[in-house]
Amino acid sequence: QAAQKVPVVRIDKNGQRMDCEVDPVNLVPGDILFLEAGNRIPADVRILYCTDGMEVDNSALTGESMPEPRHTKTEPLSCSPTEARNLAFFGTTVLKGNATCVVHATGDSTFLGKIAQGIKSSRVKSTLEYQIEHFIHIIAVVAIVVGLLSLAANLMSPVKRSAAEVLQNSAAALFAQVPEGLLPTVTISLMIASEQMAKKMVLVRKIDAVETLGCVSVFCSDKTGTLTKGEMTVQDLAVPLPGGPAEGMTVHNREPGTLIFSTKLAQVLSDIALCGILNNGAECKMEDGKEVYSGSPTEVAILNACTQVHGGNSQVRNTRAKLENDKIFEIPFNSENKWMLTVHGQPSRGKCFSILKGAPDRVLKFCSVSKDGAAMAKIEATMADLMAQARRVLCIAKRDLTGGDIPDGAKFEGTVPSDCNFPMGNFEFVGLYGIEDPPKEGVATAVVKAQKAGVKVVMVTGDHPDTARAIASRINILHGSEDTEGDQLQGAEEFAVITGTMLESRVPKADNFTDEEPQEIVTWWKKATQHTRVFARVSPIHKQVIVQAYQKYGYGGIGDVCAMTGDGVNDAPALKQAEVGVAMGIRGTEVAKDAADIVLQDDNFASIVDGIEQGRLSSENLQKSIMYTLCSKIPQVAPTFGELFGLPQALTVAQVLLIDIGTDIWTAIAYALQSAESKLMERRPRHPRLEKLVNCKVLIYSYGYIGQLQMLACWAAFFFAAPGVLDLYLSGKSPNDYSKVDELNDTQGMSVYYWTLVLGQIAAAISTTTKLQSIFGCCGVPYGLPNATLNYMFIGELVLGLVAIYFPPMQTWFDTAALPWQSIVYPMAAFLAIVIIEEIRKLFGRMCFDDGSAPDDGPGEKGSKLKVPVAALKLGPCSCFCLWDTPQRA
């Protein structure tokens, strides 16, 4: 429809009016065009004239399904274009009324066009890509160095080898340093994580976003529909005491647990429930066995609450069907009156009554109670209390009409108080409705869970600051039980809630923040990114600026890893800007989903927190898989250099390949199915710019700790568990002078070395499944061996190792020989030693890491402080053996 010709008025070169129809692509600024209900708006326009009550559907831009009214009044300079009601935008639709407008922007200059330009830029590399690239550079350097050293060792070895054999050994040493299982492990780990996330209503569109989600340190979330239900709900029914409002007001809330108004309150709330049912344009119908409400959100909320009090929909239908409740006249709600009036009854019997509902200040002036100062004070105090809880308050009143109050012929007329032909005063005050968009169940707990995990949760909303503050306080975003900074608002109360008007003068001059920004703006943003938890009255353009600020100035100036939610077309630039863009699956537009990395299918914040946990698990498993794979590299390459010292050959190239391809690669892949440790979500997120996926801790652990233990165990077994090897070494014979018996002893020694390394790798695999939690429950909760696939891999490694040693064809292929039972059993001591040493390390690590406090069980209870303890800092380099927590924020 946007391509249909539109009626346009132009001025010809003689200054005369010219009426014509123009294709939308040929519109230019200054054209006057006419719009009516059902038209798709072909350009950004300023409304010059419109009918009263004109509405447009801006859901294509904002994601909000509520129609937005339009008028011709001039808006203040402080009003952002998206909030200006005298503008209409390209791509939106006229729902009601008609208008005369002037075009002020077309094509790429329209609001939608600017958004499209903003998301055209290619996406930057994900954190996972940077991590893998960093790891590849490390491994490339290590592999080349080892290959060159191996070449030198082979050339200097007393064993005479041909050039081809020297090259083969050197190449094998080089390629042995490469973790062959990395690519499939990364892919399978992310696939499994995305599958698990899909079960939790989190749809992954870009698979590498799984790992990035686990690194998120700031999560900027919409309020409506994500943190809250996205539907208006009556939370409070306030009615006067039996003695009247002067005696006081009583406020009735929904019952805890059931979250409904009890029918036990039917007598106390009978008047406010009856008036709310009759003075209401909403309807409830049965569709597919379910009650479905239709009407404006506010009317639906009131009808739903009053129905609960009144005893159900059947009672409501019976009440509305009674002749004495028959609606005979109505003045609909409009922006001028800000109230709605209905008249009910049987004029023929001279009995009618009117009900007035609307804004309290407009309704109360028609009530007799307005002349009673004491009563008004009580009502206003109740209203103030409700509004402090972010409630939207509506007032309702009624009046009986008898005798002369009823117009002749019962023909009620009027649209405003001044032209009504029936009394519009002395109404009886009935009560107040406290309405809000309530938080979703589980959101408050999810926020605390995120905060305990070191993720700062920030509310970004277009709502009023008071509403945003109240909701944020209820769901632990403000004054939460856990806070990643420790001093969330200490000395920074002015930064608690920031509004869009405060951002206007602090946006970057260019498309993003640079090092050239004024110091005043830099200082302000550093404080905002540290202390602010609520951004209110912000436009979608502000969302992108907020993300950029966290990425530039957050995390003590290093830059936060930021996630952002959005649902409208105008949220697309912010979704594209964030490291993880999260679109809403129910309310989100297709443009927002296309720009996002993840789609939240149930629009629930609690689901994305579960996604963060899954992302962390995926990252942890990938890191553990790499740790495991690197452990065997030292004992694999050690025999090459051992020959320089006259040691018999301990491992062949074929045996190295058998370990790498036959066992390690499959075990590494099985790590993708590993379950989480007990305190995975009680540690700070790993910041990819501070702690790489493969860092010095990982390298020291694999090369300098487990790898060294394996090498010592392999050499010990080689000399003391293999028959005749120690005597062969002490004999000082050159490998070129070995007899048949010496060659058998050396082959058996290589078989023992290989078998010990297989057992050492199984010990390494068991040890690396956790970083701090005990496998067997030593002074803590046992982690156990929950990964059945990994356990099967252990069995497979043992079977393959024994087959390689005892199966004749395998003996020929891999230079092995059958071993006596002692040579098979004794190396098992290496397995036990590595596992026990690791359990001691983890126990020591837990003693350093834990601060003695229990994890949070809910709001108000403190848990782990997530800080590196002083005791660990005193350990110096040894701290890497007991602590795996990410660094403290700067």
C-alpha cells in the first residue's frame, strides 16, 4: 500500500494550487498530502490539520501495540521527535481519523531511513572470534618453537636417523602441539548451548553470541513486556470506610500467592465493583474454552478486577443484563474531559443513575466530597501513597437520578459538563483504582541472580522516572540485595535515575564516543555507567548512546560487555551496537529480530538470565577442554629431548598420533556436555579484554602443572615399571647397538610410557571438569562424574590403550609390545597421584576463594562477595593454582 499514489497539493511556477496524485518515491519536502484511516504514511510528515481523536499505529517503529493519538499543537523544544504527537512517520499507519500534512523528510532522511542506515554497517568480530584468534596465535608460536627445538634435538641425537625421519619427527612434534579437537569442540559446545537455551525460550540467531552472552557485564533491559507483564492490571481497590471518606480510606490488594481479589471482599467492594463493571467498554468472551478480554487496556484491567470481586463472568453477564442496569446513555472518554460517563436504569420508572470514571482531579470536582476538607485530605493521602508505588490512579463516582433529574422523554444529551441536560454535580465518591503494569513473576529473583553473577542490570525505559524508580526498586534493580559495585548509590544519589533530557547535552558529537570528548562529559558518563541503574524517558536513539557509553567508559574505563533488549524498528541500532542484541519474540518487529543476536521467545527477563548461565557454561567447558588437551603436550614432546641425555626412546610419532587422534580429540569434544559447577553463577563474568579464554593461568595449569606431573609419572613408569629399561639406560648402550632383547625392552618401555600417559590424561580429564569444586566431595559438595559421554570416553581410552598394547596388528602399527600385569597396574599410581594432588589444590583454592558467607537465598541476604581475598594475593604466582575468579573491577 505504501507504493500507491497519494493525493498531493503543490504550487506551480505561477504560484497556483495544483492538485495531483504522486508516487511516494516522488514526494519531496514541502508537499501537502492528505491521509485517512487505513493509509500507510509514505513519508515523515508534520500534521497541519487532523480530526479529533486521530490515532496512528507506531508499532512498526516502537514495537508498542497501543495506538498513539495525534494533534496539531506545537510541541516544546525539549520533546523528542518520536514523542511529538504532531508528527507522523514513514512506515506507520493511520488507524483513525484523517489529516492534512506537510512532508518534511523522505527516503534516507526519514526516521526509518536513518535507522536503516545505522544498521547497515557490518558487525564487528565477536568476543569468541577474538578469543580463538588469540589462542591460535599462542599455539602457533608454541608449535613453531617446539618444532624447531625438536629438529635441533633430532639432529643432535645419538640415534642416527635419515633426513626423512628427522623431518617426520619434527613435524610430528609441531603438529602435536595443536589441539585437534578445538574446532569441533567449539562448534558442538555452542550447538548444545543453543539447544539448551532454546528449551528456555531463548532462540540463538548467531551461534557465537552464546559465548559472548556468558561474558556480559551489563544488561540493559526494557521495562514494558520484559521486566513487567506488558498489560495493565488493577492492583489496588481503595474505598471509604463505612463512615465515609472523612473517617479514612481502606486499600484492598490482591491476595498473595493467587494474585486475585477474593470474593470475601464482595460486600465491602460491592459498589466499586458494580460501578467498574457497568461503566466499562471492555467485554469478555469465551474462545476455545478460554476467557478472552477485548477493549482498551485500562478498561480490561478494571473489568478483570471487578469480575473477580463480583464472583466471575457469569455473574457479570447477569448483572449487566438486568433492566435496572441497562445502559441508556454514554459520554466516551476523550482527552478534553479525561473522564467517561454512563447512565443506567429505567427512565419509565423514574429510576436512573449515572457513573463517572476518570482522572481523580477531574472526577472529584463533580463530587460532594470536594467541599469536605477532611475527606479530601484522606483521599489525597491515599492517592499519593498509590502513586508513590507507581500506580496510575483512576477515580469513580455515582449519582442517583430521579424525577426532574431525568430529561423529558429520557433523551440524555451532552458531551461536556456545560451542555449536559442532566445534573453533573453532587456525585457520591465510590473509590479509587490503583493500576499498573506489574513485574513478571520470577523477575525479581532473576535480577538478584544476575547481580550475584556480577552482571549489572539496568532498566532503560520511556516511562516516567517515578514509575521506573518504583518498579526498579520492587525488582531489586535499585537498592538490590546484591550489587556488583558494592556502593551502588553511595554518594551518587543524583545518578540513581537519569532521564532522557539529561542525556540530550551529553551525546557524542560523532557517531560514537571518541577520545576527543570534553572532560566534563567523560567524567559524567563514568559516574553514570558506575552508579545509574535506571534510564527513564529515553528515546530509542538514546539507547544506542547508552550502550556506547558503557562500552567506552564502563568497567572502570576498560569498557563493559553490554547486552541490550529491544522490540521496535527504532531499537535496531542499539541492538546492533551491543555485543549481544536481544529482541523480543512476541512483541518484537522483524527488523529488530534481524538486527539481534538472540530472540527472547517469551519476552521474559528471567529467561535471558538462564541464557547467561548457559553461555558461561559453554565458555567454561570450552576453556576446560583446551586445558585438558594442552596437558599432554609436555609429556608428548619430552622424549624427543630425552634422547639428548642418552635416554632410550620413550614415545614414537605413531603413539603420539594415537593419543591425539585416538583419545584426546573425542574426550575434548565430550566436554561440551559437561554440567556447571556449583558456583558458576556466583563469579564475576570473564571480561574478554582482561582475561582471555586461554590466558597465563590456563597455560601454567596445563604446561607447568598437570603436564609436568604427567611427564614425571611417565618417566618414573618408564624406568621402574617397564622391565629392563633402567638396566638398558645404565648400560650406556647406543640405540644403534641394541640387541633383540634390548629392542624388546625399549619397546615395552615405550608401551609403559604410552599407557601411563593415557592414564594421566584420564586423570587430567577428571581433574579439569571443575576448577574449584571437589570431584569427590572433599570438604564440600561433590561434583561427581555427571557427564556420561565423558565417562564413556574414559572407558574407550582404556580399551584402546590395552588393545594397542596386546593386539598384534596394533603392536606392529604403533611399535608396542605386550606387558606383564605389573607394568599395567603400577602406572595407575600416576592416575591416583594426579587426582589426589588436584583435590588438594582445589581444597586450598576454596579456602582462599570463599569468604565464609552463604550464598544468597533471596533479597536482603548477603552472599559471596566475589572478591579476590588478601590471602590469595600473598600467594603470588601460586595463586593461579587455587583461584580462577576473574579480576576485580577497576
